[in-house]
Amino acid sequence: MAEFMAILLFISICLALMAGYPVAFTLGGMALLFAGFGVLTGTFDASYLSALPNRLFGIMNNQTMLAVPLFVFMGVMLEKSRVAEDLLESMSRLFGTLRGGLAISVCVVGALLAASTGIVGATVVTMGLLALPTMLKRGYDPAVATGTLAATGTLGQIIPPSIILVLLGDVMSSAYQQAQLKMGIFSPKTVSVGDLFVGALIPGLILVGLYIAYLIGVAVLQPKKLPALPQEALGPIEWGKLFGSLIPPLLLIAAVLGSILTGYATPTEAAAIGALGAMLLALWKRQLNLAQLKSVAYGTTEITSMVFLILIGASLFSLVFRGFGGEVLIEDAFAQMPGGVMGAFFVVMAVIFLLGFILDFIEITFVVVPIVGPVLLAMGLDPVWLGVMIALNLQTSFLTPPFGFSLFYLRGVTPRSIPTATIYKGVLPFIAIQLAMLVIAYIWPQIITWLPHKLYG
């Protein structure tokens, strides 16, 4: 009966979220409702809830999670300081005379924005507003143009510093400790956000390279879809403006990621460097004033409050789910699954991919990963590899029709003359690239694990 209640709890929460109820209150409220019913029917031990105060205190006292508001502040500040606009204009003039040059510029700028902001929605909307009208005006195929924008916008999911990697790093660290206890290992070694940042760096760069290779292929094989533009239409290349728009973001990225890679700063400290650097960059561009600062602070508070409120609701759900024996149920199911650990891994990845249609990455990170993570890690999977694979998987689901979140963001800024089916058609090749990247990382896990092991041992 108790295990049936665990399954029913998970299904009920998914249905409530699909119905549009607020995530944090759905998680916490549904968990309390089931816990109360379980106490009345004798299927739930209320003592499990005694751990809740310590859980909540741990969330508020978590140094790693302090990186979330700092990275969000950095991203929102850069979004409002016209970094993307100046970068796109300069890169378009540099590459626009080549076939597909404008699309390649969008891809490069999207990657730089991903490494600067880490916020998918902001990147997709910003790039859509700035680049799409120009691409359509210059005769670019609408499907390729919208597909490029949607795909490059989701690079913020995998290229560090990514918010999802920060959240996954904290969750995977806890899952790794639980897995070690299950295996009877008492080791001080853990999984840090820095490990995931370093592990995601090479796959992220390979993904950008595959995107650009696809665009070059389209430009060569189907030149009418990605025409070259005359220099007169683009205007002269202003090298001073090009370097002025390119170097400051690169310096900021180098300061944030470089301090992590070299071990001079923790991800939280690097996030503080990034927040300060974003403010200095906005000041240099004369985009920093009191009204702007208030707007950025408000946006940061709104996003951070949402993340932490969801985390609190997810912690309550996790306690109740375990109280009903849900974790034991999953362990037994994985143990009996054909294919052993890899069979269990493929099932989890398929479930996460499907849940990515209806849940945001925050809910999946806080609800699903704490349930399946300890079990998979106890079966012997590398925690850094698993974390980056989950991030790549979620990035793919963000692109997949008909429910991909990136598609919703882009649809909001796309002209009505372009049907939704065109956007869906445009992202299909990029979904194939994403899936190919997952296969590559599965066949050669060293792509993810080599650099973290090289740097941190």
C-alpha cells in the first residue's frame, strides 16, 4: 500500500503541474496532503517530517546555492547592457559576406551569451528580437533561421557557467554522498559545481562546432537558404567597435571560468566576480544607472525566490516520497531491469527527456534527480558524467516539439507570418545534432570526464 502511495504521489504531482498549478506549492502541498492521508491510514511514518527543519536550514545555509543569485544577477545585467546587440552587429559585419555568415554569427554570439548569462529564456528572446528580423530581411530560410536561434539559445543549458549545472552540482553532490553510504564507503570526496562546469566545457564546445558545421553544410549544399550578403548592405567593418564589443565579454568569461579552472576561486566566488564584472561592463557601456540597477535586482530576486521556493517544496516531496518507500521501490525496479546499470540509465534518460516537455529543468533537477541519482551512482556510474549527460538531455528536450520551452520563448518573438510548423521543422536538424552529441558522450565518456580528472584528480 505504501509503495502504491509513492507512485500515486509522483503521478499526482505531474498531473497537477500539467494542469498549470504553481510548482513550489504543488510539490509541498501535494506532499503534505499525501503525508496526512498516509498517517491516517497507517502507511506513512510522520517521524520522516522531523528532518524537514534541518533540510530547510541546510538549503538557506548552502554556500554552493549562493552562486545562483550571483550568476542570475550577472546574466540579467548583461542582458540589459546591450552586450548581445553590439556583439551581433559586429560579428554580422565580419561574417555576413560569407554564405551562412549571418547564421554562424548568431551561433557564435549565442555561445558567448550562453557562457556569459547562462539563462536560456533571456538568450532566446534577446537573439530572436535582434537577429531574426535581419535574417528574414536578408532572404534567409525561415526554418533555418528560427532553428538556429532556438538551438543556440539553449546552449546556456550546457556551456558553463550554467544555472542548471549549479543546481545539478548541489543535487549530485548529495546523491553521491547517499550512494557512498549505500555502498558502505566513507570517503571525503564529493562532486562540486566546478567539476560539472569543467566536465561540460568540452561537450559544449563540440556542440557549438557541430552547429556551425551543419550551417556550413546547408550554405554549401543549399545556398539559397543561407545567402551571402553584399558588404554595402552590412556597412564597413569597424575593427575598433568589433574588438570593443568582443573583448570585454571574453575577459569576463575568462575571469569567471578561468578562476574556477585554475582553482583560484570556487564557483560561488567566481559568480561574485562575474556579477561585479557585469556591472563594470554595463558601466563601461554607459548602461548602468539607478533605475537599471533596481530592474536587475528585481529580476534577480524574482528568479532566485522561485528557485529556492521550488527547492523547499521539492525537499518536502523528497521526504514524503522516501517515507512511503519510493526510493526502495526504485532500487528494486532498477536492480531487476534488463541491461543492468546501462538499462537503468537509458530508462532514466528517457523519463527525464519526456518530463522535459512538461517540467522546467529546475523541477526535474530537484524532484527527479534526487530520487534516481543515488541509485544510479550506487550502481557505479561516474557522477560528473551522469550530471553532464542529464544536462545535455534536458537541453535536447528544451528543443523538441511540440512542448520544448525554447520553442515557446521563440514563438513569442517570431512574426505571425511564420507558422509554428516552420519553427518545428527548423529545430529538427539541431535535435539530431543534440542526440548525436549524447551518443558521442556515451561512447566516449572521456569527453566529459578527462578534463575534471586532469585538473582535480
